[in-house]
Amino acid sequence: MSFPNPLNKLLCFFFLLSLVSSCKVFSPPQPQPLPARAKMPDSFNESTDTTSLADLSWNNFFNDEHLVSLIDIALQNNPDLMGAYQRMEVARANYDIARGAMLPSLDARFRARSGNIYNNLLSGTIYGDRNTVTQTQNHFLGLQSTWEIDLWGKLKNRKKAAYVRFLATEKGQQLLTTELIAEVARLYYELLGLDNELEAIDNNIELQETALEIIKIQKIGGRATELAVQQFQAQLLRTKSLGFEKRQRITEVENQLNLLLGRYPQPIARGESILLQHLPDVVNAGVPSDMLLRRPDIQQAELELLAAKADVEAARAAFLPSFTITPYAGFHTRSLPSIFNTPESLVLGFLGGVTAPIFQNRVIRSDYNKTIALNKEAFYSYQKSILTGYQEVVSNLQKVENYKSAYALREQEAEVLTNAVSTSNDLFMAGYATYLEVITAQGSVLDAELSKANTRKEIFLALIDLYRSLGGGWK
């Protein structure tokens, strides 16, 4: 079978043209840095101190032994953290797959023919003697290896992307660890705050019960009315109902904490009152450049960016031809029963091939465009993680200082209002104050005590958020 000479030339021309066009390699566009990232500030609060809370390990940062014990249980049993470990194993397996793709494969093969091979042009030779039979036309039993020569770095970049993503999952596990530790600590101090609020409510209930008894006695003596008794009684009922609401909230927080610990609901052992818990005298944040090295989310975003760049390079290499060699060794013969009987049956050799994309160019181009978009997305995610980290540190630093100042004022307010309750009781007994003034004073001191406990809790929550935002907690 043959074609006219001009037609052969034309076919060869179009084949070479398709081959060249399919091998066109595009240069990936480089995303421009965000204006906010042009120059990162040198400090968080104009401090040049390089020491940071994040330098402390979590079991040194938290000095409540009950909290340390709860965090240790959570790190061992938390279902989300256990799932993160399995995601690391998946990423490790993907890396092993990508690494194995760079190595030759070795397969045991048996191939048998049937029918008249000379009537099939696909399994025989078009030209030559009828007695010339290639290895592919015979029965074959042996070993065959296939190896793609990574001339353009396609497989190498896929391997790099898989390895970097494995490292990113490790940073993701560290990020989950910091979030878990922070959440356990947050719920623990919320419990301590609720305990203090419930204590303040119980103390106020005692005061109100005493006041109610007094007003009842005065009503009997004609010095008070039934309206006054009803007002004191209504206030007492409201305060008692508030106590049950706090108890319900305590139960809910305990259950949330037990869920993080990976266990069924049970009482949570607590340490001393939140009013007696230790607060650091000086809070240092270090310098922003250290935050970039500590925060797992920033490190993870950076690794994802490196993996996306490797994906782009692999997608670019997909436009180029791939080279494959296939060594083989074994036995072949026309007659299957005599495959091991003659020395001529032994065969050793290799095949080589070049594969260039032609009709799949649109698919390869689309895959390349997708990797470009994912690369840009990873870049902007990395930029956002840096901006978010800096913003969180600055906000939490200011939050700690503001709540410390607020707590000092709340303490004074609670002390003044406590004294006002005693004063209003004395004036009421002497006839110089009305029962409404006593009720108002008792209600005000309760609000002040609850506000003081809540502000104290917010200081600890701000410290926890600052510790986490600086990248502490995963070591």
C-alpha cells in the first residue's frame, strides 16, 4: 500500500505543524503583590522587644494544672485532630505515588495470538518477507519494564507538588492543634467566669432573701406596704431564675468541652476562681517577621503556593512530547507448546517511543489555565493570611490592655455598689430611704459583679487569642 509522493509530503507537513503547535509552552503570568504587602510593619505596637508569648510551649503558657490536663486529653482524643493525622497519611501516599511515577515499572506479561497473523496488518509487518515475524506477532512470556524519561521535568514537578502538599498538611495539623488548644482554654475560662457569675448571683440571693424578710416584718409593724413586699419578692424570683439560666449555660459549656476532649458528658474539674487566676504582668508580641515563621496557617498558605507553582510547571511540560522506553526480556515463539524448547525463543531488547499531544491540545490548555488560576488563588490566600495574622495580633494586644483597664474600673464599681447596698439598708431601717432605693442598690451590685466577672474572663480570652495569633500552641 502506498500514497502519491505529493500527498506524502503534504501529510508530513501537517503532521509536523500539528506537532509544533501542540508543543507550544506558555509563560505563566506573575501575580502582582498587594499594596498592603508592599512593606510589612517592623513592629506590632512600636516595641523593639523580640521576645514573644509564642516562644512558650502551651504547657508553660497555661499554669492551671486542671487546664493543662484537659488540653493533654484533647490532644490525644479529639476526633478532628485524629482526622488531621489521617489527612497527613493521604498526602504522604500521594507523594509516594508521584515519586513512584518517576521510576521504571516492571510487569510480568503473557501474550498469546490467535488466527492468521498475516491477514492482519495491525499485528504483522506491511513490508518484508512473510517469514519475517516480529516479537509482537508471537506468543510472549516474560518481563517488561516501562520508563518515561522526565526530560522536561513534568514528573519532577508533580513529585515536588505532592511533597510540598504533604508538608502543608503537617502545617494544617499544627494549625488544628493551636485552634484546639485555644478552644479548650477558652471554654475552660468561660466555665470559670460562669462559676464566678453564679457565685455572685447566689450571694445576691442571700441579700435579697434577708431584705424580703425585713420588709415582711416591717409590713406587719405597719412601716411597709404589700406593694413593697411584692417588689422585693419579684426581684428575688428574677435573680433565682437568672441562677438557673447560668447553671444551664455551665452545663452546655461543659458538654462542649467534653466534645473537644472526645468523651461523653461528665463534670469538668476546675481550679481556683477566675478572679484569682494569674495574669502576666507584661505581654510581649515580638516582631512581625517571627509571626510569619510561627503561624501554621501562614506557613501552610506559603507551601500551598509553592505546590501551585510546581503544578504550573508540570502543566507547561504537558505540552511537550514525552519519551518512553520499554525494555523486555522473556520467551517468544509462533508455537505456544515449544516456547521453552528452542534457544531461539529467548528474546531481550527494548522499544522506544515519542508521544506528542495533538488532538488533546484543548484539554491540556484548559488544564494549564486551571493551574494558573489556582496558582493566583494560592498567592492571594497567602497574602490574606499575612494580613489577617498581623491584624489579629494588633487587635488582641489592644484588647488585653483595654480589658485590663476596664477590669480595674469594674472592681472599683463593684466595691462602691456593695457599700451602697449596706448604706441603703441602714437608711431604709432608719426611714431615710425608700424600699425602691434598696431594690435598685441590690440590682446594681448584682449587675456590677456579673460585669466584673465577665470582664475578667475577657482578659483571659484575649490572652488566649493573642497567644494563638502569634503562632503559639503547636509546639
